[in-house]
Amino acid sequence: MIEVSHVSKAFGANRVLRDVTFEVARGEVVCLIGPSGSGKSTVLRCINGLESHDGGAIRVDGLEVGPATLPQVRAKLAMVFQRFNLFPHRTVLENVIEGPVHAQRRPKAEAAAEARELLEKVGVAEKADAFPSSLSGGQQQRVGIARALAMKPDAILFDEPTSALDPERVGDVLRIMRDLAAEGMTMVIVTHEMGFAREVADRVLFMDGGEIVEAGPARELLSAPREPRTRTFLDRVLRPL
Amino acid sequence: MPEDFLVRAAEFLPILLRGVVVTVQVTVGALLLSIVLGLVWALMGRSRLKPVRIVSRTVVNVVRGVPIIVQLFYVYFVLPEFGLSLDALAAGIIGLGVAYSVYQAENFRAGFDSVDPALVEAAKSLGMSERKILQRLMMPLAIRTALPPFGNTSIMLLKDSSIASTITVAELTRAGQLLAVSTFQNMTVYTLIAVLYLAMSLPLTLAVHQLERRMARR
């Protein structure tokens, strides 16, 4: 579904991605973990072309990601952001139908009916006509997920979806993501939630310094990391004191 | 004295109101022109092409750097030498519209700059085209930010429409001047003029405030 092969990228002299290679199969859930600045968000943003990559190739459903293919690539992928990025001047419902109606040109009534079902599914149906600013962070992120699902994507990219949430609201969002995974959605998730990665991810990739240091089945990598750098990182995250 | 004032005011008011009509024409015409041109300069300033951006910056700096009265003289007295003769009202509207377009451009620019790039990324990730992003995201959010300075600019334009009197446009100030020199009733005439300008600017202020409040709710 998603193939990232030998991708590199530099901002000036700063090499943010070095020879990054991995694949995500259809229906697979892959978590990207690693310290901040390790390049995991950048990889995600390269997949849907929010950032360009300098070397290597990225394919989505066989389509090589580049300026010319961005519309087709973005039609297959949706993204959920750390800071939600809901449109502040539109209601919750309008946020969810914005993509279907104004990018995919689907009839508004049909899109709105589906959007209401999605809002029901993520538990914010009663907020359909509210503006995002009146919602809590957890509610906003659930709307963000509904907005992504409304695109009927082949895969969803999650960029630290719970990092900006109050701790007691994190579970609401993670449960929705777990349900999506169970339904067979293809997901690439940048996260610091190791418990979630262990339980839900098929595979985990550990990144540091712009490269993939270690990749493997979630439980294996998280409980018995082979690389010293992975071990150090996991030690710090799991036992901060 | 107060009775005299009221008697004269009643006599002068119809003449001055004709001037008010022209002032409104000049202000509304120049305002619309300045909004359209201002948006053009602001969008050119955001172009990917450097020459386009340079043209926009140059227009803004040149127009902003020349007194409005000189620009009006230029449109009214100089353009005819190039075969473009405009009547005074048209010259006033065009001159003020161009002069004010650069302030509108700055208002729009501040508005565009205020749009969170993360929202643009969200729109891109939804697969929206550049045009749709401009229409449905950038413009509405930019206008919301640009509204308070826009109200300010509009009131300045209303007052500066009096500069059109220098190229014989029979707007409020000119109508009053003619009345004052023929009747010597300076106090009555200029008090009435001031009150009439206030009667136009205060509702304008209120209207912009209303608009701000309506948009801020979202």
C-alpha cells in the first residue's frame, strides 16, 4: 500500500532523513517511535507530499509521490494532526464535509448524512453544529478523525494524535484508533504512546537521527529491543525516573 | 444666535445634502475600487513568481509615498495629456481608489499572514486545490483579521474624499466652501459640514463593529 524506499531529505546541512526504507501493507498498522527530531513526523509528511523528499521514492498504491501525482495521492490518504487543525470558521459538520464536497466533489446532502454517522461513531454527534473553539481537545481530535474518515481513505496518517491532549482524554482517542485498526484500516502512526503501540500496532519502527534504527513486530521490538539506541530510548520513555 | 443658527442651517442643509450625496458616491466608489485593487496587490505579493511580487511591492511603495492630492491632480490634469480625459467625479473615484488600494493591500496582507499554515496543510491533506484553499480557507480567515483595520481605512477614506474638492468634485467640503464664501456664514457652514461627516462616519464605525462581532462568533 505504502512503499518508502531509500528516502533522504536535508534542510541545508541538516540531514533529517537518511535512507529511510519501509513498507506498509494494506490493513497493517505501523507505529513510528523515536525521540523528537528523529524525523518520524517528516517521513509521515513526505508520504502525502506536505514535504518533498530529496532522494529515493515513495509509492502509494503503486503511484509515485511527486508534484504531478499529489491530487491522486492525497485522494488515497487522510491525515490526523497533533494540533487537530480544524477550520475555525466552520462548524464541526462543515469541517467533516469540507474534503468530500470541495475536494472530491460529492453531493453535499450525501456527504452530510455520512458525516453525521461518522460523528456518531466518534462520539461527538451532539456537537455537529458547534464551532471547533467550543470543543475540548479530545473532542476536536475526534472530529479530526471523523474528517479524515469522511475522505474514505485507503490509509490514514496520524501525526502524534494524542500529544496535545489532556492525559485523561488520551484514551478516548486511542480507543477510536484501536477500533479503526480492528476494522482493517491501514494506519501509519507517529506516537509516544508505547502501550498503544504494543497493543494495536502490527509493526513498530524506531527512528533516531533521521534513520530507521530498528523495525519489527510491536511486542518483540518493545519488550526485547536489539539495538542499544532503541533500548536507551525505551528505557527513558518507560522508566522516566 | 441659536435661532439664527437653526434658521440658516435649515436654509443651507439642502445645498449641503447634495454635497453629501456626492461624498457618498466618491467614498463608496473609491472604497470598492480600493478593495478590488488592494486584493490584487496582496495576491500578487503572495505569488510564487518573484517579478510579480516585486511589481506588487513597487506599486504599494510608490503609491503610498506620493500625497493623495498630487495623485488626484495627476489623474485629473496630467492623464488628459495622454489622451485620457475623465470627468471630475470619475477622476476623484479612481485617484482615491488607487491611493487607498495600497492601504487595503496591507490590510489583506496582514490578514493572509495571520492564517495558520497548519490549517493550509490540513486543507492540502484533504486534497483541496490551491484555488479552493484560497477561496474557502485563506480568504474567509484573512478577511476576519483584516476587518478592524479595514474599518479604520474606510473612515479615513470617507474623510479624505474631501480632497476631491481640489479637483472640482462638488462633494460636501466643496459645496460648503462655496456656500461659506458666498454667505460669510463660516461658523454655521463648517459646523454643519463637521456634523454631516460625523453622521456618515459614526454609522460606518458601527456597521464595521457589527460585522466584526458577527464574524468573531465563529
